[in-house]
Amino acid sequence: MVYEFTDGEPITEGEALEQVAAMGMHGLAFDDVHEEDEALHWHEFEAVTWVISGTGSFADEHAT
């Protein structure tokens, strides 16, 4: 799996959806709260994620 993390200027939900559409991808916006880590899982499609507010985390199969 190839992944990349970048930091940038704050972005609004609307701006993120516009950018994902410009990439030719389908956009989805939702609020998500997890009190505990999810079990390791993966998706069989390309994805781009923006954290609009709050924090996010990621771990791969090596827990890195």
C-alpha cells in the first residue's frame, strides 16, 4: 500500500469536496468519532481524506 501524509492550510468541507471532484473522484463528507481504535482493515479503492476539524490517526499492517 502506498500512502502519503501532507499538512496544509485549513480547508472547508466544501473546498475539500470541490478538490475531490476535480480529481475525478466521488466525494463523501461525514462526522466520525471513535472512543477506541478500529480493527485493522483496508479498502480496495483509491482514497483521499481531509480532516476538517479535530484529529485523525492511521496505522498500517506494521502498526506504523
